[in-house]
Amino acid sequence: MRTLILSFSALAGLAACGGKISAGFLDTGSSEGTPPAPEAADEDPQPDESDEEDAGGADTGAADDGTDADEAEEVAADDGADSAETEPPEPEPEPEPEPETDGDDGWSPEAYTDVSGLQLGALDEGTEVTLRNVIVTSTMSIEAPGFYVQDVGGGEWSGVFIYTQSVETAAGNPEPAALTVDIGDVLNISGTSKEYYDHTQLVLNAAADLEMVGTGASVAVTPITELPADWEAYEGVLVRLDDVTITAVPDPSERENSPVADNGLLVADQLMDISMSEGAFYTSMTGLLTYSWERYRIAPRSPADLVE
């Protein structure tokens, strides 16, 4: 009778499943005396030696999704083809390394591509320096051979004197100078840093170290509206001072015979001949701020820089 009831139950379950028996449907639970139903063998039989050779001896593991070995090989082949057809992404460019610093101020010789870096004094004397896109602010000096340049825009720490004696010596010291520049020229210059009696200079060692990259650039003039406690930040900079009075003109025979202005600066004849009288007044005076013999000076470039 128990067997008959089980048969009817099985038939009823078969009818409810549309004639299909699902896994575990015949599980009788914990009924005593009934052996558990055998587990469904859903794994593929072990391949023989020929199959292993065809598969290359690779262990593919258990195929829980019902995919047989042939289908798995086709899927792997498709995956390999897709991988071969897909080009790997181009590697992203590596960022350029930051220049190594030299000291706590964050400057390094490789970073000195403008005048302000050179003038801030973090370089040992004799360091090779390259200035880029600097603008010529003066004609050639009528004293020590050279000229002035500054960064675009001017301002503090933006100007420096380029000393060209080596170029003139190599050319046999011709007259006029072997190297000439015009105000507004744009240059790339490589040279050696030097402190000549506390006057910062860039020494040009060869004419080939100067590259002309432009002409006719605008030259910035930095106005000095308040007298600084220290002129150092303006050394080499093209500046303009308003309402200047000459307070003294030493005798030409004296060692220091530069005219003295009421702002404390001496008027230098580095770029032009200077002839002034005591008490002369100028509504504006423009020139390069320089340093020599322990005194700061202003060097006008032409009569146009002295407006009475």
C-alpha cells in the first residue's frame, strides 16, 4: 500500500511538471527504510589519453555549467581570437621628473631659465646657466663689454648684466665690438654665473652661446614709486625714478666722480657719457640699476632717458 501511494504521488508530480521530472523531486526526506536517491551524474566522464593529448594536458577543472570539453575548447579559442584581435591600450606617457632641488629654497641649476632665478643667489659661482626668451634692455656698454637683459614684464629680480669680454677677446677686440645687440632683441643665452665684487653677472663664453629668437619686443620699465631700503632686488633692472635732483657733482679728478642724486643713487656713465651740474632737476630719470665700488647707481642709456 505504501508503494502504491508513492507511485500515485510520483504520477501526480509528473503531471504537475508537464511530464518532466525535476532534480530532487523524488527526495523522500527522512522516511525510514527508504534509501536515498542516487545523485545525478552531471559531470563529463574522465577523458581518455587521446583526449588529454588533444587538450594539451591542461586541467580545466569541473564543468559545473554543463559545458562539455569540446565546447570549452571552442570558447577558449574564441577568447584567444578576441584577445589577439584587440589591440592593447597605448601606455600613458610618463610624467616628466621634477628638477632636483639644491638647498631649502627650491632652486636647482636645471630650473634657472629666467633671470629672477639667477639673481636670487642660490647658485654657486661658476654654475652653467641658460636664460630663455630674455629681452635686451640696453645698448652695449661703453666701459666693460656687455649689455643688460631682463625677463618679460620686468620687476624685482628680473634683470642682469651679460659680460662679453671672452667673445671680444676671441675676436681680437675689434672696434666696433664684435658682438652687438639692439634694445628689444629677444635672446636665449647660456653662460656662467659670476659675482664680480657683489655685482651679479652672466659671463658669455662664446658667441655661439647666444641665440637670437626675436626682435622689437616691448621693454618693460619698472617705476620706483617709493625708495626701497635695499636696492638689491632692482640690480640689473630697467627702472624709472620721478622728480630727481642732482645734489652733488664731484671733481672729475676724484676717484669717485659720479653725480649724486637725492635718492642716494649715483648716476653712472656705463652706457653713455654723463654731464650734469649740481642742482639739475629731472622730472624722470630712466636707466639700468647697477652696482660697483660698493655703491648702487643708475645708468641712463641715452639722452631720452633724462627728462628735464
